[in-house]
Amino acid sequence: MGETGGIDFSFGMSDRELAEAPTIYASDLLRGKRALISGGGSGIGYAIAWLYARLGAAVILCGRTEGKLRQAVDALTARGLDARYQLLDIREPGQIAGVMDGIFADGGLDILVNNAGGQFPQLAIDFTENGWKSVINNNLNGTWFMMQAAAQHWRDSGTPGNIINMVVVVDDSMHGVAHTCAARSAVITLSEKTAVEWAPLHVRVNCVAPGVTDSAGMKVYSEAARQAFHRANPMQRACSVWDIAQACGYLGSDAAGFITGEVLHLDGGSRHWGELWTCPKPGYFGG
């Protein structure tokens, strides 16, 4: 906590911190698993990649920025971890099909972490058409295209699969980013329905819903907004990228083998207390 009672944001963790952060998991928990992590070059996805690789998984990071992905993979492989990257725009189904074909031809896939996405704080009444479409394409359409492509390959190959979708806390919170809440709510519903449809294929589908998270993504919010976030969180701190990575470690492991169609919230109880505005309340609220 800062001197003003707010949250001190460091905007993520360093490579050294990610390499050395303590975990309760055995070092071979994910040995033999292959994981594809979208948006894996930075932030939450990067932390998940570190944990998965440290637990023995071969990780494939995908995203749109090659320099960022190459730097991430270099950091992981420098520690002796199994990592590579694949350029991919999740908004393009044709690109996804090509990447999935290559991954399944080259040894298959066990875990898909749909982490890529993004949003910007703005009151809904001011959304532009392009702004709305951009967030929906990134956070809903891209996630769906990835889910479906992986599931089709698992069905056709007769192998089990595990999908973890990154969403946000949408219950009584996150006012000021209605576009991403709409998209993420749809992802939650998609996850629930496909969890039932795909269970006979031995494909599990779950969501992780972080609240206020100390990651690079927080830089889009104003300092005033960031320092007010803890007021909607009874634990009075931000979620760390490592908190999220460890939740994904559990859902990605065999320990969660009978869990599907669920949402794991990492919000410090904010759904049950307080409200979160990512930008100032509009003046017509009064008071």
C-alpha cells in the first residue's frame, strides 16, 4: 500500500522474480504437457508461461509482436526452459487454423490458455463503433476462434484437451469498461456451454477471472483510478500475475481433472463488497 492508502503498482514482475517466485507445485507437475498461451509475450500470459515451463511443460507463446515474443522466449530458454513462439493474430481464423495445424502435426497440444485481449477505460455512452468492434474482436471473437480450432483438432485426433479462458470479474464491478465486460461475459457463457458439449470429447473448459491486477495492462488506467481500486477489494491489495499463474497451474494440471464449466475468481472478494469504476463516475450520478 502506498503512503496515500492506495496500491503501489509495479506493473508486473521481472524475469528474475518470475524465475524464482515460490510455488507449492512439484517441479514435474506439467512434465510432458504442451501449452499454447496467447498474449504470452508480456503481462499475465508471460507469468503463466514462466510457471508452466518451470513445472516441466513445453510452452508456445503466441501474439502479434515478434520482438516481444522473441525476448520472452530468450529469457525462458536462458533458464533452460522449453519455450518457443508463434506469430498469430487471434482475430484471424485463417491464421489460427494454420498455427493449430502446425502444432498438432508437431506433437499435439494439451493446454490452451486464451489470455490475449485488451480494453480501454471509457464510459459506454461514448464508445465509438470502431472502439466497440475492436474490443469485441479481441476479447470474444479471438477467444472463440482459438477455442473452436483447438477443440476440432482434439476431436479429430481423439486426444484430450484443456482450455483456460482469461476473463475479468463482471459481477457488480468493472464499470467503465462495459465493452470488455460484455465480451468476457459472453466468453464465460461460451465456456459453460462448450464444457457440456465437449465433455464427451474429454475437453475441459474453464475460466479464470482476475480482479484488479498489478500488470502492465494497468497502465491504461489513470493514477487516480488505480489508487481507488483497492476500495472495492476487502483484501486491500491488487492481484499479482503470479497469483493468476498459479491458478492456471492448478486448472492446467490433472488435479483439476474433474472441473469443467467453472469460473475461478481471483478478486480478493470484490464481487461481494464495494464497486469498481475504471474511470470517474459520470456527473449525472450526483452526490
